[in-house]
Amino acid sequence: MKRKKVLAVTLAAAMTLSLAACGDSQETPAPAEPAAPAAEEAAPADSGDAAEEETPAAEADTATTGVPSYSQVKVGEDYTNLTATIKWLHHKTDRAEDGTIDQMIADFNAVYPNIAVEAEAITDYAEDSLLRLSSGDWGDIMFIPAVDKSELQNYFMPIDTLENLSNEINFANIWEFGGQSYGVPYMANAQGVLYNKAVFEAAGITTLPKTPTEFIDALQKISDNTDAIPLYTNYAAGWTMGAWDAYIGVVSNGDNTYMNQKFVHTAEPFKDPGDGTGIYNLYKILYDAVDKGLIEDDYTTTDWEGCKGMLNRGEIGTMVLGSWAYAQMVEAGDHGEDVGYMPFPMSVGGTQYALAGGDYSYGINVNSSDENKTAAMVFIKWMTEESGWCFNEGGYTVKKGGQNPDMYAAFDGATIMSDEPSIAGEETYLNDMNAESELSFNAGGNTKVQRVVEAAATGAETYDDIMSDWTEAWNAAQEELGIAVTN
């Protein structure tokens, strides 16, 4: 039995529930940071008094379903007299500490004075949220952790149908199963590269790189002409290395059906197509940068918190992270105007593609009372439409027709796409392949990316050795799971 399978059985026993596979995490995520994603106490039954005070339309909705769907809530108009206390579990410890969360709740209460929101921030969210989910000790709203989509209905209520929610928000299909959407992203990310504009100027880089070759050349100019670290790997943090997985679909091949529909059926996904595209050339950027000494002096001692100020001050030239990190880099020092964000340096047929997708998503406890579910739905829609959180964090808009921050100006020439969902009946295939192969793409597979750094730094393996090993593991998983190879 494989080590991963033993761990899965042990964890399932310890948590007293079945989490057959973990994936689609949105830090994305989750990727799918992807990152993945019972009430603390039984809430009193819904008396129906609050619904009686609402508009006739709202009464009709709640009379039929008990709880309004996302598309049925009119922010600032419905449920303004609803009284409830709801608990929200999230991972944004930084925004809890700096008062951002408290201020947003205060702004919400200016419109909904009788809905009290108790927010709890968790540091090790990816792991602890799953434990809280299994115990039922989490409240009414949480950012959905890395559960298998087939398990969603056991823990969360549908937010709306996929069809209806798609008219209201972008990325409605992130936590879709069986035509129902179970989550709303609190923000979205466009996947690119952080860079320091002043460093680029000092290095003599006048045009943003659009291909792997141009990017390595730019890193070399930074090394030759400045004192900045060309590419900061963030190796030691571990989870930061998983950011590279976000570029394996749309960004590397321009195909928004690849990640969730074709990848699992591909015989040789890590083969070099010979044109600077594809998964092979994606991770090779990292390998080549390390091999040429274009990273920090000691990758084992990188510092996640410290690197924010370093990039802000111009001590780092580039970092590969989602756009969620942009605001943190801007706020980390006195030179926020020097922090830039550009599309990932790959082009397909002369066109750059950028993946935009949701981050962690709000989910509502299926076991909460109807009053608390309604209050949670109202809070989620207010946060999405009125709080400004997504915009202020540098996120790509979740609200349909919403405004994007100026930081995306460099993306004007790129084609923005989102991954299409899995084919019906194959929703768990990528999770299954990730677990069986132990490669965990967009699902916390940080060690495989760290391996690329280690191999290039030590010379222990060639890049092609690693790609060959990944292919062998992928093919073995396809055979074990009986997944047809069609590409």
C-alpha cells in the first residue's frame, strides 16, 4: 500500500469521516490554492418572524425554500430587520490583526444592524479547517477547505444553481457539483508574476518578458546590473512553491478545458512540445533560474514574511505568486509604487494567456438554522457586492461587471480565461489522479516543485529525469484508476 493511501486511511479514522480525496483547494489554490478548502451548537429553529417582515417577493422565496438563494437576495433591501448571530471561520489572520475584518463587519452592520457576525481567523487554515469541519465546530460560514466535491452536500448548502449564480458572479463553477454551486469566492486572482519596476529599470529591462527565454534573459540582466535577487523562490515556506502549479493549464497552452478535462487523460503531459509552451517549459523556467544562479544565495533560508519588504525595497526582482500577494507587497514598505504585476512569461502562438480564478470561497453550513443560513447568505452577498474587499486586496473582480484594480494594466494585451469545469461524471478524476500519483497539482503539491529547485541546485537530477519520473507516476495512476488515455 502506498504511503499516501495509509495516511488517508489514518486521517479518515482520526476525523471520523470520509474525505476520499482532497483537491480543488482555492488559495487555490487553492490551487485550487488549487488550496482547500455542523454548527458549533444547534441553533434554534426558524420562527419565521423575520421572513414576515420582508417584502412579498422575499416572503415567497423563503416560504418555498426556507432560505433565499444568492440571486434572490437584494443587498440593502431584503432582510434588513433580520436578527441573528452568525460565526465566520476564515484564514485572513493579517486582516484580522490590522482591523480590516472588524471594519467591514461594522460597515455591514450599518445596513444590517441586527445580524451579529463573529469572525475567527485560523493560522494553519488548510489543515485546521478540515478538522473543524469534521467536528462540526465551525459555525455558519467558512472558507471551503480541500474537500472532495462529491462531499460538498454533506457539509454545505447550495448557494444557488450554477446557472443563476453565473449571472451574478464570475467563477461560479469553482465549487459546483450536480448543477448546484456551493461557494462564492471572497476574491479572485489572475495568475502572473510580481516584479519591482525600479529594479527592472535599473537592469535595463524596457519590455516585459513574454516567453521563458525572455524571462531568463531579464533575470540575468538583474543579476548583472543590480544587487537585487533576480528570482526569489520562497522555497523554505513550502506552500509558496505550489504557486507554480497555477500556470499548467490556460497559461502554458491557452486551453481552458485542459486543466479539468484533458489533463487526466493525457499520456505524456510533461513532454516538451518544442515551442516553449506546456508544462515542461513552465517548471523548466524555475530549474534554469536555479541552475544559472539567478535566485537567492541559500534557498533553504528564504523568509516569507521578510520577502514582502524585500520586494518592496527593490532587494528582489521577481516572485512567482498569484495576484492575491500584490497588496501585501505594496503595504510592506515605503515603495509600494514600485511593485508591479505582469502576465506569466509564456506565449502560445504569440499570445499570452492569463488564468483568472477564484480564491477561497464562502460556504454556508448545511446544519445551521434557516435564520442563520439566511443571515449568512445576506452577509456573503454584501461582502461580494459592497465591501470592496476583493478590489482592495488587488483581486480580480468576483462580481459580474465589477471593477479591476490598476495593477492589471500589464494584462491588457493578454487573453484572460478561466478553467472550464470537469466533464459530468469526472468531477473527482483530478483529485483521484493527484492522490494516486502523489503529484498533487493545484492541491498542495509543494514538495514536487521544491524537488525542481533541489535538483538544479545540487545537480542530483537533470530536469528531464524529473519529468520522466512524473510521467511514470502519472501513467501508473491512470492505469490504477482505469482512466482512459485519449490525448
